[in-house]
Amino acid sequence: MSPQTSGAAETREFQAETRQLLDLMIHSIYSNPDTFLREVISNSSDALDKLRLAALQDSSLGVDTSDLHIELIPDEQARTLTIRDNGIGMSRDEVVDLIGTLAKSGTGQMREALAAARAAQESGEASEQVTADLIGQFGIGFYSTFMVADAVTLVTRRAGETTGTRWTSGGEGTYTIEEAPDAPQGTSVILQLKPAGGDAALPDYAAESTLRRVVRTYSDFIAWPIRMEVERPAPEPTGDDDEGNDPGAENTLTETVTLNSQKALWTRPRSEVTDEEYAEFYRHVSHAWDEPLETITLKAEGTFEYQALLFLPTQVPFDLFSPDTKRGVQLYVRRVFIMDDCEELVPPFLRFVKGIVDAQDLSLNVSREILQQDRQIRAIRKRLVKRVLQTIEQIRTDRPEEFRAFWKNFGAVLKEGLISDVDAREQLLAVSTFASTRAASDDATGGDDDEVGTTIAEYTSRMAEGQEEIYYLTGTSRAAVENSPHLEAFRARGVEVLVLTDPVDEVWVDAVGEVDGRRLRSVAKGDVDLSGIGSPAEEEKDQADSAEFTGLLEWLGEELSDEVKQVRLSQRLTESAACMVGDEFDMTPQLEAMYRASGMELPASKRILELNPSHPLVERLRSQYSEDPSAPGLADTARLLSGAAVLAEGGTLADPAAFAKLLVDRI
């Protein structure tokens, strides 16, 4: 249904997933319903920031910015609470897009996660805070008003427009939208409050004391004044001046008070700010509900001055890997808000970092195009990256349990920097940890989730005698890599191999190439010669017998020419009959699959089939070929051997049905 331009009220249905989310939120029990007010005040603060910036950039807008503020209007008799601001406001289309629907990716994921959290809460397997955390994680804070209100009305008018919009809903599947000709500039959110107390033990959000407490707890740092009118007893009348006063009347005075201190946290010494204040500010700038893992403060003086207050999150944002995700930190100039999500200050591999940067020497009219060329911004960015990585390294050293969880959540993102940021590569390699075959066999850490991992520096300090290269193997999962035949000779000799299973691992190893002069070498590519490395092993048999396999290898190369580009004996196999390997500069099958999934067209590639000359199946095949090169069944055995090698590395057969039939026929 398209928006109407007439003044008639129009009733619309919520988007299906929005209805489901509202139902889950309204009928779930939250441990702290106070947070609805923080979300609405945070939205109002953003609106005021945007209006001041718009007025600076466009003098023709004709708005008054001399008294920007947020106002709370409780009415205990009517059981309403109004949160009003005189900020940028919204147009009718924006109300429909931002309030009437959830116009963002991940809504279905949010609904499923919320339903699962609710079920876990009801069964006692999760705390009540889990559901509340999810609300902020998916950025739908406005809908939290339905936790405390039976009905919500929003009245708004965008700066520069003459007609406002009224939006009303009881959260039960529909909303009403109509023109509001007399709406003042800005936005008012009017809540028809649910009764205080009850099963949910709701506080009285129409009471002055409750509002003071909530604002002081969650929004004290907001830069704009949060005001409320309160009634106070009038002074007692004195003597001759009380003529005409009714002694029985209630004498009161109404005064406007400011509920928040408006102190910018980044301007205060860290010793004067509590962890709770930092946590609430983190939630304000990130629109998240979790606790920050770490708070980073930074102050630079000298040639150019700036202050920064950054946070490392605990939980993964739902859109961390979405192409539409917003990244960056808020940019202020001399405490004047300039923009959200300033990408120029934070590289993509730190897109989970939230916070603010307040620069002293930039223009208030700075644009993104100017920022891209600004020398100061580049210098700030470089220092922020260095400081964040230093902090992560400190967590890895001092708090390994917390680092383990952090790396599990954000390690794949950080490793993107190994490809894109040469300047930060050394620091990134210092903090990056990887699974390895040593950790799997020697450490009592269990599975993937519990593994501490190893840095490359730690790996090189343990390298086997005679080893000069850093060995690794990529794959789709830890289990697939550990069971790969490519590891057999390395495991037999006690040579450690890094286990890389993130998609980004397929790319950064080639981009980095070497670390401290030691080459990164895939155990699934090229020839492998482990002679003189690790524990002694028999090496002479393969060389002595290689001549006996010449005829078989040549015949297999011709017979399988449509599937492989070469057949040769292997020095990397000790147990399996065969494996597939690539040439030194070939793409791995996993990397090819990634490119094809992204829509890129790649030419068909062939790999190398390696045979284990000491395996009974290979020895029997050699013997049969020597006795009768034209013996029936030899070609089928060759194809079974080749197909098994593809499957062993987690690859995909070109014709699975033909392979299955061949296998059944041979049993």
C-alpha cells in the first residue's frame, strides 16, 4: 500500500516479521524494562545531533538551534509518558520505513534468535538478560517501548517540512498513520503506560523519582539537556503579604529541572568515570545491550589534538559479515557531532570497534570526501589501529580466557587486515592465533571452542629440527583438516602444521607470503620433501622403487587426463592410498568454490594425483598393470582411486552418481 497524501487516517498491517518480533518482545519477560527509556532518549539525542549538523551545513534550513533539548512529560493521572525532542524529525516516508517496518537485513535471524532465547529462558537454561541483549544487538530499540506501554503514539515533523505525521499502534499487528498539521518540529513519543507492578513488576514510569533514577543510571552523559517539569511546594506566606490567600489551598510552584549532568565522558579523566558509566555510554553509541569487553581512552596533544573513547564489544553484531553493515566511530569536532559511522577513522577489519573521536582542528563543515584526503584523519586512524591492536594483545597476554572468546567472535574479521593493511600486518600477526596439529594432539583443551591456539611466533619457536618453513593446511572445518591425508607424513615426523578453517585464511596466507623470512607453505601444494626434518623415518624405499612405477604412472596420466594433469608418487602419504594436490600457485578447491559462489567465472582446473607406493592397493595396481596393462577393471580401479582422493580432502566429484555405481559394482 503506497503512502497517501491526504489527511485521512490510514491503517496498515505490520510487516509479517515485524508482527512476530513484537509478539515475542511484548510477551517475553525482561529483567530490566528501564532500558526502553534509554533507547528512546538515545534516538532523541541522535536527532538533535543531526539537526545541529544540518543547520551548520545548510543555513537556508531556517531552524532554531539555540535551545535543543529532550523533554520528559509524565502524567500520573492519565498514565502517560511523553519523550519529546526538537531535533531533525522524520518525514512520513521515514516513519513508514523506519517505524512501520523493519527495513534491514537479518530480521528473520533476529526473530529466530529471540524465540530460541525465550524458550531457553522458560526452561531455565538461560537468564532473562539474554533476550534483552538480543533486542539491542539487532538494533530495534524503538520497539522496546511496547514492554511498558499498551499503546505507542509517535508525532513528528521533519525540519524544513510544513506538515507532520502521527503514527499509532497497540503492537498487535496494525498501525495507523495520518497527517499531523500542527506537529512541532522534532519527535514526540507518547506511551500509554501499563499499570505499575503486576506480574512483570513494572516500575511507575509516570513517577518523577523513577524517571530521575533511570536517566541518572542510563543517560547521564547525554550531551543535550534532558528536562522535566516538576512541582514544588510554594514558600509559606509571611505575615502582611498573605492577604487574599486561602489557607486551605495547596500552594505549589512548577519548575523545569535538568535530569542529566551532560558531561562528555571522553573529556573526563578515566579515574573519574565508573565502569558502569562507560558501559552505558558504549550501549548508547553502539546501540548494543552487552557489556564492553574493554574500554580504550586516548588523548593526543601537540601538532593536532584529539580525544578518543573506544570500546571492544563482547557479543558479535548480527550484521558483522553483512555487506550492508555500518562501520566506523562517531566523529565530533570540538564536542560538536559531525557524523555517525565515520569509516575513515576505522579500517574494515576493525568494524566491530565502537566509540567516538573528538578532533580539535577539523572544520565543522567537514565532509566524507574531505576526510578521505585529510592528513590528520589518516594519522588519527593509524594511531587508533595501533592502540586497539595493543589492547587486544594485552588481553591475549593477561586474560587468555576472555581473549579466547574474543578471538572466536572476531578473529576472522581481524585476519582481513592481514590482506588489506600492510602497515598493521606485523601487529596483527602478533595477536592472531591459529589452531594447529600440536594443539589437537598435545594440549588438553578439547575441541575447537576450548582451544587457546598458537601465534606464529610461538609456532616458529617450536619448529622441528631442520624445518625452515611454516606449514599450514586450509579446509572447511577442523575435522576435515585433521583427517586430511596431506598431514600423514608431517604427523609421522612430529612436524606441526597450522590448521586454518576460516574463509579468509584461503587469501591472507598468499598475501602475507612469509613471516620473519620464513615462508608460509601449504602442505597440500607442490612437492613435499621432509628429508632431514623432524623425527627420522624411512625415506629410501620410495626412491628405490620409483622406477618400478614409471609405466603405471604414465598410463594413469593418460587414463585420467580429463580429471588430473599429472600422476606421481607421494612423499606426504604414510597411510592413505592417494591424495590430490595442487601446483605451487594453484588455487585451493575451497578458494575456487568461494569465487564461484560470488558469481565469478573460473576456468576448469585440474590437480595432481599422488600415490602412496607402499599402500597395498597401489602396490596391487602396479603389479596388475605390470602383468597385463590391458587387464579389465584397471581403469575402474584408477577412477575409484582418483575419486577417493577427491572425497578425502572434502572435494566434490564431477559425477557422484557414476562414482557411486562404480563403487557398488566393485564391492
